[in-house]
Amino acid sequence: MDALAAAALDGADAKELESHPVPTEYLAVHTGIEDIGMFGGAEDKDVRKSLRVGRVPMPELAPDEVLVAVMASSVNYNTVWSATFEPVPTFSFLRQYGKRGWWERRHDQPYHVLGSDAAGVVVRTGSGVRRWQLGDHVLVSPIQLDDQEPMTQADGMLGEGQRAWGYETNFGGLAHYAVVRASQLIPKPGHLSWEEAASIPACGGTAYRMLIGDRGARMKLGDVVLIWGAAGGLGVYAVQLVKQAGGIAVGVVGSEEKAERVRALGCDVVINRTELGIGDDTGDDPAAVIEAGKRIGAIIRRETGEDPHIVFEYVGQATFGISMFVARRGGVVVTCGSSTGYQHQYDNRYLWMKLKRLIGSHAGNLQEMWECVRLADQGRIVPALSTVHPIEDIGEAARLVQTNGHTGKVGVLCLAPMRGLGITDPEKRASIGEHRLAPLGMG
């Protein structure tokens, strides 16, 4: 560990941090452009084969950027996409981005540093940064935007310059250092450890926008919300947000073990999809979709007395047709992803004749991210970690997500040598309760 990183880990003040030089290279999880074709026609594109942990050059800092010493990060599904080079190799994103200007050229490299979550310490600021100081403990929003675009002033997610940091940009959070725009920073809640805090922004903020935000489903008190993949990284935050907003959470999971874990989060109704005969290929057969929709709809009506107001979708091809069928008349299907495939089939009659709405969503804008983290700061939502790995074991961590062997979020320790560090407000932590801050257990 270099001197600057060690000082940040030890809680050094701004003066001491400034006295240590920025290293010329740093440890990072990355993919290599030469590996794009490595999987060929392989059926199992095992991410352990493509994810590298090694040193990369330290980029120069732009005026509106900060350098964060990353204490912890987490695995998101875009890490899996990056490591399998699907649906397209991310190097095409970096190449296109590099054509936009001087500072953007830094991103077009033969290596791609991954990661869309981070918690750490600000150790350098660009000349144009105003609101942040060396030594600040921060979280990082997974969205980078262009604040000079007019549309960004209405909603950062609608600007053409909006990019997923660490996926569509380089220098992401699965590393000892990360280059971040100041407009991505969020204060870290003091009662959370580094790894706990790093598990929140990408999935928590995305779920917040989908369910609560003005451009999402705008759920209200008493709404029945069907949550596919309720034990996944997005799902565990969706369950918590529905409960905090006074809704009725109906979660779909793939095993009894996961069912018990989402019940611990407060899920009102839990459905094991394996018992319903819903598989990854169900969405390809229109008749199977309707039959599956009838089965799951009957369970929801039996348990809640009505059909769902909102369906929380990110599974995609396997479930989308069912979602469109099962939502109530005038209901909403809100989607932010397609982990089982992007080509969706559904019977359009259930959309138009029953006056349902379909909303496309993505990660939250900065305000939505702040609001989500504010709820975490109040202890109303809690981290959704089930396991934490050292950065050297990123292959195994990402493989868990790739094979759906995880529950909630999979954390990654970067500079932090062990769990439990970074807590600066132990009194608040005690008032919330250790048991509440680990609802999924830790493995």
C-alpha cells in the first residue's frame, strides 16, 4: 500500500493527505482489450477467466474531478456484462467516449477499470471542485453526466452525456483509487462501515427512482408491488423501499433459502418461482406466459386480495410477458434491465386494453441517490450485503453474481484490509442496532 492510501485509511487530515504524492500506478480490477474474443462460442463465459487484478497507470485529474482512495466497492451486474464482453465489449464505449474531447481521451485505453460502486476518501480535487475537501468520506453515484447539457438541468438521467461510471467510462470503483466527477459524490453515512456503505448507491438509488421518484412508478401508501428477483441486489432495496413507503411487498425468489432472507427484510408475501414452473425460457412461449401469469396472479390475490399496482422488473425476457399480464388494470410495469435477455415478448392487448403503463428506468439521478442514502443515514433502509470478498478474489465474487448464487449485494474490500472499518458515528450505529444492519447475514 502506498503512503497516500495508507494515510487515507488511517484517517489523516487534509494537510497530511496533501503531503503524500499520488502514485504513478495503482491496483485495479480490469479487463483487457486483447481478451475480447476469448470466450468464442463457449456456453459458460466464466468471468473468473477474464477479470484481472493488476496495476494500471494513474490518470491525470480533470478540473471537475476528484481522486478517491477506494476503501470498498461491490459487484453489480454490469461487471458481469463487462467481463463477458456482452452484449457488446465495453471497449467500444471507451473508444466512442474518447472522441469527445481532451479529457475524455484518457478513457480510451487497452484496459478497462471496472466498478460502479465505491466508498472511500477524497485524496485530491481538481481546480474546479468547490464543495468537497481532502479527507471527506464519500460514496459515489454510478452515473456520470454532462452538466453543460440543458436536459441535465431537468433530470441528469435524460442527458445524452449520461454514462454508467465504471461501465461506459474507465477508472471505476473496483480499485485502490477511482477518478470521479465531483457531481457524483454523496456524503457517506457515519454509522456504516466502508463495505456496508458501498453496497447502497447503484442498486439502492436505482430502486428509489423506479419506485419512488417522479419519473418512476410513484408508488403510494397501500400499493401492492410485485418484485421479481427480490433477493437480488436491486430486489432487496426494492423490498425495503416498498415497506418504508407503506406498500405491500410481494417478492419472487428462486429458493427457500432466499425466501427466508427476504422475509427477514420484511417482505409480506414470498413466492418461490421454481414451485411455479417459471424458468428462463418461460417468456419464449406465449401460452406458458399466460399460464404462469394466472398462477402467480392467483397467489397474489389470495394473499393480498388484489392484483399488483406495480411490477418491479429487471429480469427481462423470462418474466416480462408475465409482468405485463399480471399487473392490474391501470397498473404500472417499471423496468431497468434484462438479466435473462433483451428480446421481450408480451401480449399487447393487456397493455392497451387494460390501460397499463410501461416505464423505462435506469439508475437514479444525483438527487435521487442522495435521497436514498439519506434514508440509509436515518436507518430506514439498511445495507443488503450477504458476503464480502477481498479485491484479489474479484473473480469468485463476480462469479457468484453471474450464476445467481448470491443474495443481496456482494461486497469487495479494496484498500480496507478487513470488514467493519470506517465507522465514525458508533452512537448512531448502536441506536439502530447491529442486528438490523446485517439482515441477510454475512458469509
